[in-house]
Amino acid sequence: MCLINIHPLMDFDASELLRSPGDVLLNDHLRPRIMSIAWLARRTGISVSSLRQITRGERRINAEFAFRLSCVMDPTPAYWLVLQARYDLARVGAEHDARRRGK
């Protein structure tokens, strides 16, 4: 069994452009390989509408979707979940900062 060591103070490079996991899926994985959302839906069993919502940033990539994507594409389920977690944390942090500045 392969375990991942995660340091408690792990953080991300703030200078790196924040992109949604759906944007990464569409622009880094589907378009370069000339794959359509419909093709990915057939291969993964994820509905076309769910995949479209993910690529538009309207839906999160959950563990089930991450696993299904990894069965068809190179990245691991952990890759997709870390992308989603990073995106979620950045959005919540920005909202928190905005609320704090508004007070």
C-alpha cells in the first residue's frame, strides 16, 4: 500500500494562478487531446450535464468523480481532489478576507 505523507503546514504557492478543477480538466486534459465532454461522459459514466457543470465551475469534483476521471486519464484521484480542495480553500479565504475588510 502506498501512503502519502502530508505535512501539517503544507501550503500552496500563492503566486500561481488559481484555476478551477473544471478549467484544468477542460483546458489541460480534454482540449489538448481533442477529447469531447460527451466522450469523457461515455468513458467515465459521469453525465454530460455534470461534466459541463464541472467545467463551468458550477459543480465540485467529489471523490467518486475523481476516481472515475482517474480511470480514464493519467492524473490520480488525489490530483483531482487536491485541485478541488485548493480551489475551495482559496475561494473561502477570499470571501473571509472580503467580509473582514467590510467590517
